[in-house]
Amino acid sequence: MNYRTVLALALLSLTTATQAASLCSEKEQSIKREIGYAEKHNNQSRINGLKTALSEVQKNCTDENLRANHQKAIAEKRQDVAQRKNDLAEARKKGDQDKIAKREKKLAEEEHELKALMARDY
């Protein structure tokens, strides 16, 4: 029984370590994929920028930084959603239907972006 528990904990920690290590490698693979697309379309300026980004990821990427940046992006997007809600409330007070429709659309876009950010697993 004790052997099984130790084995289970070892496998769990190995899986967790693999997932954590995969965050930076996943980002690296994503950049490499984008480089491939840029090469396919002969977009040299994009290739240069992506290669710079790739070298920075390879040198400086840590899981903690990725998670912190992700949480920061979520916080900023929440502020954007709050601002859009305020804008919509003001438009409703004034009663301008065109502005209300535009603000509702912008709010929906911001909320969609926030949900997409929150759905990413970091």
C-alpha cells in the first residue's frame, strides 16, 4: 500500500513538472509555427521579429513570468470590461440608441476577449 502511494505521488509530481515545463516549450512551439507561416508567405520582417521573440523566449521564459503576465492581462481586460459597462450606462442615460448599440457591441467584444483569456490554462 505504501509503495503504491509513493509511486502515485512520484507520477503526479512528474506530470506536474512536465506540464509546468511545457508552458515555455508550448510558447516556443507557437512562435516556431508562426515563423513557418511567415516563411510560407515570404514575410521577412515578420520572420525577423518572430526569431527575436523566439530567442527571448528561449533565454528568459519562466512559468512564473508566464502566469504573472497572464494574470496581469486578465486584470487589465477586467478593467476594460468595467469601463465599457460604464460607457454603456452613460449611453443609456442619454438615450441615444446608436451609441447604446455601439457600446453594447464593444462590451460584448471585451467580455468575449476576457472569457478567452480566462479559458487559457496558465
